Amino acid sequence: QVQLVESGGGLVQPGGSLTLSCAASGFTFTRYAMSWYRQSPGKGRDLVARINAFGGVSYADSVKGRFTIYRDFAKTVVYLQMNSLKPEDTAMYFCNANGPNSRDYWGQGTQVTVSS
């Protein structure tokens, strides 16, 4: 059974930091690209950061220099370290796994709220 379980969301003040975690199980983690998406109320789900099976990373322009995605193959966890958070980063953050034969899995999401 495939599971992606996000954690680490919460309320943080502008300029603060959070690290999100996504614990993966039920599939071959090493063969999948892992991504973080976010969605605000009334908007579409946007790609925030992606890390492929070889460690190559890419980021949305809006988070470059502030967010870092990384993965732990031994623990099968992918992280999103978020620094210098802004109110516009407020959203539900979702973990995604994309692998062979276009298999695509999603977590349930974790809420991040940036507010003073």
C-alpha cells in the first residue's frame, strides 16, 4: 500500500522557517522523483520543488534561494526546508511521487500559514 505522509506544517511568522517532511512507503523510493506542490484556496496546485532519483533539483522561481528540497534514501523521506517565509507562502503543501510508467502518488497535505 502506497503511503505519503506529510508533517511539519504549522503557523509561523513572516521571516521564519519550517521544515516539512514526507514519509514514503509502499513503492521503490529510489526510482521515483519526489516533489512538493502547494495550493491556496481558490487556486490551482503549483509545483514548488522537485528532486529526481539522482538528486537533481529544481524550484519554482518564487522560492529559489529560500527553499531547499532534499531526500534521505535510507529513511525514504523527502524534506522541504523553508526559510524567509512570506505570507504568500501560505498554502496546503502536498508531497508527490512520480515514477516509472507515469505512476503518480499524492499525500494528504500539510497546512503552512505565514502570518504575524
